[in-house]
Amino acid sequence: QVQLRESGGGLVQAGDSLRLSCAASGRTFSLYAMGWFRQAPGKEREFVAGISFSGGSTRYGDSVKGRFTLSKDNGNTTVNLQMNMLKPEDTAVYYCAAILGAGSGYQHWGQGTQVTVSS
């Protein structure tokens, strides 16, 4: 099992930037990919961004393309989500997630970190 710990959330104004980090521990040797999801009050969980540890390729949800950038550290145990040009609709709890093995989905989750963007 892999444990995930998010950090970097906070309260900002529209147009500001935040950087979220997620550190993985435990069976990190099995990590295939890591990513971020978010969930706003009364809304379904939404995919934000993901990065593969095999080739480093990234993908983003349509609502954050061009504004958010996902990167990983050299040891493949930490990912950073740089969020620029934040909008009030970005307000949500952001969850780090991990994939173990190429044939699986996101099955490991962090506790979440709150991001609030005011107008």
C-alpha cells in the first residue's frame, strides 16, 4: 500500500497562484502514475491532472488546461501541481491519487487539501 500526503492548499484571490504537493510513502517502488482530483461541495469528483512515472507524460482535465502544470521529482515519489490564474470555480478539496501497476486505475488516495479562490 502507498500513503499519500497533500500540502499547499489555502485561500487566495482570483488570478492568484498556488502550488500543491503530494508526497508518497510505503510501496513507492510500485508507483506507475500519480495525479490530482478535486471535489467541490455538491459536485462529483473531477479529474484534474495525472503524470506517468514511466515516460513522464501528462494529461489534464479540460477545465484546467493551460493554467495548471503537473510535475514530478527525480525520485518519482513526489508530484507538484502548479495552479495559475485561479478562478472561483477552482474552489474544491484537492485529492492526490496514485496508480500501482499499468493495468489499474487510481485506487490510492490522500486525505485532501482545501483550495478556496475568492472573487
